[in-house]
Amino acid sequence: MQLKFYPYTLRLKKRFTISTHSRLTTPAVIVEIEHDGVTGYGEASLPPYLDEDQQSVISFLNKVNLNQFNNPIDLDSVIQKINETELGNNVAKAAINIALHDLVGKMLDVPLYRYLNILKKDDNFSSYTLSISDPKSLKERIKESSKYKFLKVKLGSKDDKKIIKTIRSVTSKLLFVDVNQGWSDKYFALDMIGWLKDQNVILIEQPLPKENLKDTSWLTERSPLPVIADETIKGFNDLHKIKNVYSGVNIKLMKAGGINQAYKMIQKSRELNLKVMIGCMTETSCAITAASHLSPLADWVDLDGAELISNDLFSGMKIIDGKIVIPESPGLGVNKLTN
Ligand code: MG
């Protein structure tokens, strides 16, 4: 197997603002693994709040020696060995993990969801994210996202109610709310959640700071809406600490360390009686399509990351009438676009 990788900068169509930061680009690293004339694609996406960056990903990938493996189809043991290269580095591991799944799916001539024994389902919808912005831009973005059934609204600003009222002036779609740790007081959070429930919001993601499990547990017990962990969870080993603290977890390939790792997180979450959202960073259609193969296993799906960028390198998963259409071609089912 031959490993190739290169840095790539994802350009956001619109400024992306959440409670903790604002940005116009997201650094990424694209990975290609070639074996017997077949190429598998993978991707690391590196928004600023992660512990990894392009340099750390490249440095990890430089340490991976794929020449020691002559049978990629023995995927679990290949992945295990790669993951043992060094602790952490989940985003770098995700990139290589995605590429290996793509390669093996292509070699076996089977789409990834079938390789994983996942059954497609009919009511598989993704949300579309509205980052924090002024009323005029919010309305424009709602217009542009007409094909989505759900909207995911970023809150945690001083104008939270105004943002929701603006959205409600133009659409009655069901809303997810993601606070990105933006509320600091549990009583304020509980009041807001009560108000949001009346606005047809169906879940609240990461309302309080990620380390504040005591107040989050208090809040979840009283909240009329499910409270979902995102920033609190960095990977599989964190899941046990949120049982009875959150109602569910947002699982992302980048944080999990790839496809089979995210699948294990889904299974563990079910054991812990946690609801599951499959989410993403801003990513190309490569990683988004990879995550879409797991989406039938989730209660909620937020896979709009490729829709938010203007320089997607791949085509793959599509949203048609709000529904996620998982590709039927082998592997991830992505095609690299020439640029
Ligand atoms: Mg989130």
C-alpha cells in the first residue's frame, strides 16, 4: 500500500461564527492510499478548537509505514497497528481510517454501509447549520437551505432569542440548537430551554462548558429537551463519563478516529442508553460521505459540512428532498473532482 497526503484549505462560503470563534477557512489534509491500482480517499479536517493541526497530522502520517501490510482486507488488524503508532492523533487516524475503508470497499466491490452491515432507512434526514449572524444573512441562509428538513442553529450569543425569532419569522422547520458551551449559568440555561421548546426546538447541544458535568447533569434531569454532548467528548474513552449527565452524544469521525471507531462509539452509546447524533466538522464530501454510511444508525444527523464550503474536492453523498442519499458505488462512493 502506498500512502500519499497533502494539506488542503477548505474555504467556507460564508463566515462561520459560533459562540467561541469565527472563521473563513478550515485547514484539512487529504489522504490517498493506493493498492494494486485502486485508490482509497480520506480526509482530516482541523477546525481551531481541536488539539491537532495540519502539521501534527502530517507528522503522524509520516510515521505510518503502510509497506508492512500486504493485505488491506484484513482491515481491523491494519487499523489496530496504525492506531498503535502513537497515542492521540485521532484526526490523523480518522483520515487514514477513512481512506482504508474506501480502499477495502472498492477492492471488495461493496458500498461501505453494506460492508458494515448497516441497513439503509427511509427517514434519514440531515440538518443544515445556521451559524451566528445578523437577521438579513440568517434569512438568506434559510432560503439557500430549502432542501433541508431540519435546521441546526448556533446560539450562545447575546442575541439568542432574537436569532430564534428571526428564524421563526420565515420558517416553521424543526430546529436543533447548538450552544457550543456558550451559556454559563444552569438556571439561565433551563429557562432558555423551556422557551426554546415552545419555539419547536427538538434538542440542545452542549449548552454549558464542556468540563461542567455537575451543572449539566442537573440541567439534563430538568430539561424538557434532550441535552447532547459534543465538546465534552473527545473520543471513545470519554463516553462512560457522560452516562446520566447528558441524554446523548454527537459522534464525529474526526474525533472518533475514523469509521469503525465511530461505529464502536455508537454501539457503546447505546449500551449506556445515550441517544446518538452523527455530526461533522466543515469537511469535503469525502469525510461527509464516509459519515453518511453510518447515518442510518443515528437518532439525528447533522452532515452539512460539505455544503458549507466553496471548494469541495469530491462528490458523493447527496441531500434530496431533505433525505440523505448514500452512494451505491463501492467504498465511500466518492469521486475526486478535478480542479
Ligand atoms: Mg456541536
